Amino acid sequence: MKTINVEELKKKIDSDEKFRLINVLSKNSFDGQHIPKSINIPGSELEERSTKELPDKDEEIIVYCASKTCQASPHAVKKLEELGYTNVTDFEDGLAGWQDAGYKFE
């Protein structure tokens, strides 16, 4: 499984690189705080929403959840790969890693 660290993710966001950043936690969690430029597709909704919201299976997708110990993003990577997505990465440090690095949330 490919992973990305907090500095690499911040650089991608700041450089306006084209990729999808997906928070796979619940809508309530996403509404409370999320990494800038991310969208919310809870892990339990990935299968039903991916075809419509992520039509390009070769597009770069980065998923994240709460922290390194949270298993929602690794599960989401596996699910997306099972659905045929070819360029999926896990930001395994998640919200906690973003906060620890001192970066702002939306």
C-alpha cells in the first residue's frame, strides 16, 4: 500500500496538484474539521458513491482518517483498489498528523 507523509501532502495541496483528497470518516467528523481541499466519502459509502464521484479510475486519490491507529483509510485504499482504482495512496497520519504538524483545518 502506498503512503504519503504530512510534508508531501501539504506540498501537493499548496502546489494545486490535481488529485482527490478524501476524508473517509463520518459526515459529522468531516463537518467538525477536515484537511483543506478534501471531500467526504465515508468508508461505508465508498462502493455506492465512487462510480459517480470518482469516475476516473486512474486519477490520483489520497485517503485519510483520524490517525495512524485508525483503520478506516487503509480499508478504504483496499476497497478502492478492489473497485479498480489504480492510483490510491493512504495518508496514514490522518487528522492527528496534520494537527501535530501545526497545519490548519477547514
